[in-house]
Amino acid sequence: MARRLRTNPRELRGQVIALGVALWVVAIVNAATPTPYLRSGQIRGTDFVQFYTLGRLAASGQIARFDDFDTIRRTQLAAVPEATNVWFPPVYGPQVPLVLAPLGWLSYNAALALWVTVSAGLYFVLCRVVIVRCEQVSKHRGLALLAAAAFPAFWQLIQHGQLTVVAVAAIVPAWLLLRSGRDGAAGAVLGLLVYKPPLLAPILVVLLLARAWRLLVPAVIVGVAEVAVTGLWVGLDGLQRYVLLMWHLPSMSSLLFTKPEQAHGLKAFWTMLVPAPALALVLYAASASAVVVLAAMIWRRSSNPAVRMSALVLAVSLAAPYLFVYDLTILAPVWVWLVDWFLTRDVPPTVGRVLYAGYLAPLAAPIVPFLHVQPSVPCFAFLLWALWRYDDDARSLARHSIAAGRSPRAATMSQP
């Protein structure tokens, strides 16, 4: 590690601890007020108000109104009177309030405390599951867990009270199932991400282009089943309204991009960089298409589950139309996989530097409005390209077979 990163674990530990202490002290000071509001002026929990409201909606028997803005707003103000200055457009299907209904039976503060505790606990469990199974990173598991705690995206996740840990809880088991050769089960787990279509859609496209039918078919079946089962609570009319809600979701872009400095992905990148909306949309479509094609190519030619899942999640982070800073928590396991890959491959040191920069990139929000560029996007795109450039199983087999005097075809055929 010292040679590859031009530093040593002790120095890295010091840097991670300094970062973590700085971030969490800021978070604690911001939250340490005698009122329901943070020092920054936002209500405590910020986005959790939305999820608590949805939980209250379901707990009070109004789950069929999951897409009714007026009903949601009235429920929000009745449950959290202090949240008069925040409102949320209906962007979630009925399965989300249904699952969150138990939180709706608690007071707002109790529900927030419970959700933050569960989110943090689950996050660290999932990170440790990945860390201990990675050859090189497992040798420094204490340092890796400290890095997970200081990950800026996770820091934002906890402060916002968001749901992204649910997506991480699908990504990590999918990787474990891939490792054990259970592709169908891995696809089924990924299908659970239908609760947030902007995350699932790029996954399905990558699997389709990669012709990974053993994952794609179960993912689609589970996704459809997850939505369909909510019909027991919302009826056929509710399911039809949910389909229409998802169909019109792109038209809500102006409502969802109220803080462009907190938005990530190629759509936000081009929107901030190019002043012409039509041109920005064309550039987004072209670059997102290139990203999913590249991820599909990596999936097809690599047999390494960590490389496959890294490419898949990086593609999601780039191509998803709506991705905010807390959503980048889905990259926590990816960074473990990529660091382990970096330390076990003969790749340029530049890859390590970009890994370092990409880890810190979510902290760039204050300067993004001046730069008109989201630094995370070039970092993620470079890392996806690096996986394509430096982890080609087929070419590696070909090179070794030529050196051994065998034909590349024979080497490929002999691959276990």
C-alpha cells in the first residue's frame, strides 16, 4: 500500500480521522440547538420529514393518497407543524409509505432517532461485510471502517435522514450472491430497487446490453411484483396513478434540481456546464448512453463480481437522471472494491489519485456554483474507463496464452 499510494496506512489513518472528526463535529454543532431547527436554518432531519409524512399517511389508512400533494401536505403539517417552509413533490410509489408505516406510529423525533440509528448500523454492517471479503483491504479493516465513517456522502445521508442505505442493502447482497454464482438471486435483489426507478433503470439497461438474462429477468419480475403487491392497498386505480407518476417524473426536473450544487450525475453535470437546456439534454443522453454501454462491456468481459458491480454502480451514479449527494452512499462498497482492485492490479498511480479525489468530491458543493462543474462526475467517469482499460479478462488471458505459446482462443476455452 505504501508504494502504490505514496503514503502509508498510518498517514492515511491520520488523514481519515482528521476528516471524520471535522465533518462530524460540524454535524453535531449544527444539530445542537434547543429548537427543532438546525443552526443552518433547516428543520432537524431535513428530508426525513418527507418519509415520516409518508409513514404517517400509511399508518392513518391513507396510503391510497400517496400521489396526492394536498393530502401529503396536510399530513406533513399536522405531523410536523414546524416544517412549514419545506415541501416535497410526490415522487415515491405506494411501497415506500407502506414500508415506512411503523415510523408513522412514533413521534417525529423518535422516528428520526430510530431511522438514523438503523441507517448507521446497517451501513457499517454492510461496509464490514464487504471489507472483510476483500483481500488487500481486509488487512487494514480498521482504517477502511474509519474511511466508511468519514465518507462525505454518508455524512450527508445521516444529516438528511434519507433512504439510500436501502439501496446499499440491495447492492451488497447482490454482490455476495454473484460471488457464490447465484446470478438469478442477485438479479432478484437488484429488482427491489424499483422503489427508486432512477436507480433501477440504468441497472436494467446495463444488464440488457450485457445480455445478462439470468439477472435481468428476475430483476424485472421482482420489480413488477413489488409494485403489483401494493395493489392490495391502493387498488388498480392506485397502480395506474403510480405508472403515470413515474411517467411524468422527468417533467419534475425543475422541482428536483433546486440545489444543483448537491446534484450529481451526468444530467446535473451538463445542466450546470451548458447554458442551453436542449443542448445539455442531448449531451446528457449521449454521455449516459456511452456510460451504460461501457459498463455493459465491462460486465460481459469480466468474471470478477467486484469489477462487475463496481462498473454497474458507477454507471448508475453517472446515468441516473436524479442523483443527489446523499445518494452517493451507494458508492461506499464500490470504493472498497476499487481500492482492493487497485492494490492487486498493475495499473497507473493516477487511478489511485482519482480514487482519493472521488472519495472527497462530495465536499466540493460550496464551490460548484462558481466552477459550474461537479468534480465527482469526471472522477466517476475516469474510474469506469479505468475498469474498462485495465481489467480486461479476455485480453489478459490472451497475453498470458501468447507468452505460454498457446492460442488466445484455447486460453479462453480453458477458462474455468
